[in-house]
Amino acid sequence: MILDAHGHLGRWPDFLIPDPSPEGLVATMDRIGVTAMGVSDLLAVGPDAAEGNRRAAEAARRFPGRFGVWQVYNPHHRTPLTGGPHVWGVKLHPDVHECRLDDPLYEPAFATGLPVLAHGQTDSPWSDPSQFAVVAARHPTIPLLLGHAGLWPYGFARAATLVADHPNVLLEICGSKMTGRWIARLAAMVGAERVLFGSDACFLDLRVGLGRVTLAPLTEPERALILGGNLAGILGLHPDHPDFDHGGQRS
């Protein structure tokens, strides 16, 4: 399985997104062999988390086994988190919400017990990787995905260092500044078992994101962990399990 930990559906006002549809994403996934993608709808990240979460769930129902839903929690709206068979976990975007990741307003998201994917941006007042270390210490049993591994190249190594002693934090590597060499360096710093493939599609090109990992200077066992093995372990997505269909999604 190739599992993309970080994807989106829909449009965003200041990004060119040529095809924001689930149909477009699935077509690209089929072309390059991506089994499933965790998505949040950009409407949910922005002004209407409840409606955006509903739209993401509908896409997951329409394409069984291809999308897992990261339900967005907006701390100002106290978005209901409904769970369900297609849900992979909770998505937080502190920079859009203008709420620090370590703010107690986000505690309901961690109280679900589900994995949490959060935007991580070096030097941001809302989502600097140092805040991931704080939250990880509070919730050591919750898998916490540090989205973009800090986002900026000057912060990648710092992000890995800050969370090195928190094994529940995984570095998710999507972003236009990421490179194959940096992926290999991060794997060397924290272990390949703590690095996750993500593309940020449809913001960014899924093909480019996958290519970075495919061509990175990794061993094949490391590459297999990063491309899907690690996320499959967190989510319990095993293709040989009788409760899963062809796409690796719980049926």
C-alpha cells in the first residue's frame, strides 16, 4: 500500500488548484499507484468545518477505500467530531484558526483518542514544532503528525530534534520546500518509522510529492515504511485483514 497522509479536497482563495475534485484526485492516484489518501476539505479548514467535514465524508463514501477523512476541529466553533468508518483522525490548522496548538481550546480534539494531524510551521506563533513537543508530552498515547515537518528547510532539523524524545510524534513531509535528501536526513535523525509520506494534494502535485520519496536516498525497507507502512500501523490499515477492502480502508 502507498498511503498519503496529507491531502485536501476543494478550493482555497489564494492558491491555484486546477482540479479540486475527488474524481481528479482518484484519477491521479490510480495513475501512480497511491492506494488511499487522508483528506480534509478546505471548506472545513476555512470558514465551515462542519459542512466541510460532511463533504469529505461524502467523498469517502463515493470512493470506498480511497479516502480517509481527517475531520477538522475548529476550536472557536467547537466543531462536533462525529467519527465514523471513514475517519482516520482529527485535523488541526492553528495558523488558520489563530489558536496555538498547545492552547487548551484544542483539548477536545485530543480527547477523541484519534490520531491528530496538525499544520506545523517553524517560527509560527501558532504551530511552531516546539508546541508539538508540549502537546505530545500531555498526550503520549495519541499519534501526533507534525504536518510539513516544520515547513521551512531551515527548521526541518530543529523540528526533528525538538520531537526526538516524543515517540508519538511523526514527521509528515509534504511541502514545496521538501527534498528527497531532506527526507533521508529526517529518517536518519528520528528513524524511518517516524516519517510519513504526505503530498498536500490538491494544493500541490501528488506526482511530485510521491516522486520525492520514490527517488530519495533511502533503503527499500525505509522507503516502504515512509510510503505506507508507518501510517498503516497507526491506523490499523492492513490489506490482508478481513475487515478491509481492496483500498486498505475499513469496510
